[in-house]
Amino acid sequence: MLIDFFYTLRNAQLPVSVSEYLTLLKALQEGVVGPLRNNSLGTQGTDNAHQGYSIDDFYFLSRMSLIKDERHYDKFDRAFASYFKGVQFVGELMSTVPLDWVKKALEKEFTPEQLAAIQKMGWDELMQTLKKRLQEQKERHEGGSKWIGTGGTSPFGNAGANPQGVRIGGQSQNKSAVKVWEQRQYKDYDDTVELGTRNIKVALRRLRRFAREGAQEELDIDDTIRSTAVNAGYLDIKMVPERHNNVKVLLLMDIGGTMDEHVSRVEELFSAVKTEFKHLEFFYFHNCVYDFLWKNNKRRYAEKFPTWDIIRKYNKDHKLIFVGDATMSPYEIVQPGGSVEYNNEEPGATWLQRLTHAYPKFAWINPEPQGVWQYRQSVSMIQELMGQKMYPLNLRGLEEAMRSLSK
């Protein structure tokens, strides 16, 4: 039985019920997903009745059966990976998959002298050279200095060593690519994360301002006592409108890429912000803000929110808070088409200036340690665009940011 898997999901605080677990078992018994020869779900907690299923098929079946809200997909993925860690599958279907040209096949070490000898290309030269390589190249390459491939010193491909190039597929290593040729999927920040400390909430409360709004629904004890005393003891009840937190926050969060290293801390901040501020609007961006933002990372290509519409919809009473490590290629800030993901018509700096002009009260929260900011050219550029209103994601930094936003 997959009872241990069920308890793993429950321990991860996923709302998985017994009835949903039984639905999963019935689906397996009915053969909803077909077995693959030579493939097996060989892990603890399973019996022979469940041997022979593809891990991918079982993943999608179990997620469909057990998880009813897409907000929990990220937690489910982590729990699933933890339980089935180390499970591998070898089957005939794998032989039909062609070997990818840009699959990481080797990792090559370079001496400091070799790295220093590699020359950067300018933006226009880089794009023109890539176009030419795509027209000329006919096969896969590894370890070279010219073609699109893996390892080596070529500015095109992945897993190599070039101070400035276009990463095509693969995983980020040196974080020096100025553009990335792939469609990436990011997960939404989890706003239900329990804070490891209450300090973040305490810091955020420095921004809160209360006002009495709406109908008279709350008893004013002081005024009632005073009025009753004036009336020689005859009760005179006084009511006042309920106190509401009237601070409005527009939160823009960087997601994916180098921000993957800061997910847990940003989730804590996001959770605290949603708790402390009733009037909150949030959106995601990647590296730098351009002409559109999004709210759901799984539908970010289908549900885009034009940045101009956001500026028009939310008035200048909103406090604008950016959350991001500001670590990117300088081209992404100053160059049209510099985005790592698509050809933006206007540079990121233009959109940052429009936002900070539309919202006079703004701040940038950076989860990167403040000690490394001076070594990142893009961080210095963002700091200048923010009028030096960049603060580290720690208690002191949050307090300074909230104090700045309250002025």
C-alpha cells in the first residue's frame, strides 16, 4: 500500500483526505495509467500491485487525485520528490528520445588565465553571431569555442565558461548569460508559509495606518463613559466606525533564475505582507519589470497584465514595493530587446522610472546579502534608478524600508 506516501503528504501539511487516497488506489487498480515494461515504481511503501508504473504517469495521476487546489502544487512536488528520491526508470520509450544537442554532457575546468583570455562580445555582435551559427551548424558540439554546444568557451550553449553569452537550455552555472533561449516555468510563492520569526511582521507594522471608516459599528468606551457622566449617570451609548488598516500596498516580486536561492525567505515575507495589509495587490516579474506582469506563474504566458494598465488602475496612494535580487545582465536594464526571455521594445529602466514616477512612495527589498551588492553592476544600476531606496531583506532593512515608505 502507498500509506507511507499518504502520510508524507499529510506531514507536508497538504489537505489530502482518506477518500482522495482511496480514489488514487482505485485508479491504479482500474489501470488509469498503463504500466511500462522494464519500468517500476520501486520504493518503500509500495507493494507488488503497484509495481511497473511510470513515475511521470504516477505523479500526474496522484496529483490529480489528491490535490484539488493548484496553490498546493509546489508543496506536493516537494513532498513527492522527497518520498520518491532516487527512483529511476529505464524503459523502451527512452530509446525513442533523440539526444539533445545542448544536453549537459561534461563539465570542464578552466584556469584563471584561460578565463581572462576569453573575450566578451557586444550586444549587436552577440545576436548577429548567434543568428549566423544557427544557420551554419548541422551537428552537436562539445567543449569548443565557436559552435552552439556544451562546455568549452563558446558564448552559445550551456555548461561552459564565457563571461557573456546566450544560454541555450541546461541549468544556470556561472550566471553570466545575457539571454536565455528556453521557456521556463516558475512556481508561485507560497503565501501560507509559517514564519520562522515574528520580527518580519513587527517590522511591517511600522507602515500600517488605521482610520475609522464605514458605518458606526464599534462601541466608543471613552466617549460613552464621558457622556454618561455628563447625563448624571443615565447611560448614553456612543458608537464609532470600525477601525480599518487603510494602507494600500502594490507588491512586485522577482521570480525564477537567481531568485530560486531566496524562495524560502521571500515566501516568509510574502506571507507576512498578506497578513498585515488588507489592501494588497501583487504581481510577478522576472529580473526586471517590462511591459507586462503576471499573477500566476503557471499561466503567465496566457494571463498577462500590461504594466500600463496596472499604473492606471492603482492610484498613487499605493506604496510600491519591489522584491528582487537585482542580479541580471546590465543589458536587461538599459537595452531594448535585452530581456533574457523575449524581445522587449523598451528597456527595463524606462518601466522602472514610470513606476517610481506613478508611485512616489516606493522601496526595493533585496534578499541578497548587502556585502555583495558592490560586486554586481546591475545592483548598482537598480539602486540608482531607485534613488538609493534599496534595502536588505533583514530586520534592520525592513524597518528602514517601512520608515521610508511612511514619510
